[in-house]
Amino acid sequence: MQTLLTATIARDIEGIMAFTPPRKMQAVAREMGKPLDEAKADLAQIGRDQDAKNGIRVIAGEYDIDQVRFGVTREGRKYAFLPYARTFEQDGRRLELTYPALALMDKGKWYVVPLSDSRILPDMQQLYPDLEGISVPESR
């Protein structure tokens, strides 16, 4: 988790993509009509361009591991939900966003997907059908 946070704060787009589930990266590459490596390179450039254009800087990030909720799908895939907070700075103003993150295991490796938009979990459930039926647990 610390490696992902470090990449997020440093805006290391390639480092962040290393934690994006493979099926999600493959779907994005298909949508772009490009091979996976080329799509990743393009996404990294788009991310850097957006950061430069918007002048947004990530100051801090934190996964609340004390609030993690683990589960296992009907097919045996391990997953977890945990709160994720990021502090941004733009034009001298600070903004903190907190939302759940979905961590899931794929071929023996953990991947993390911030659920910053209500469409992300259904998209992940479409890519990983065994996640169907899971939902973000209520905060403790």
C-alpha cells in the first residue's frame, strides 16, 4: 500500500498503473484500440498532461487499514474494501477527498481500485464477474 501511496503522491503514473487490475488495463487498451504497452504509455502521458494543465498536486494519501473489510467471492477471489483519503492542493487551496477503495487479488497479486465514482464498482464487476453481488460496506 505504501508503494502505491508513494506513486500517487509523486504522480508516478506508471507506478500507479502497476496497481491497476490487469483486466481493467486490458479493457482500456481495447477501448483505445492499441496494444497494452502503447496504451499504458499514452495513459501515462495523458495523466502528466492533465496534471500540468490542472495544476493539482497530491500532498498526502492514506489507506485506513484499521477499517479494512475483507471478503472472498464465490469463486475464491480475495478482496477488501478500505477507506482511502487524498489531500490535494490547487491554486493554494487544499481539498481532501475520502472514498472507498477496492483491493482485489488477481493471479496472486493485489491490485487497488479507488472507487471515486459510482460507476467504477459495476465496471469492475463486469470485468471480474465473481465480484458481482459485493457492495461497499457501511463505515464503522
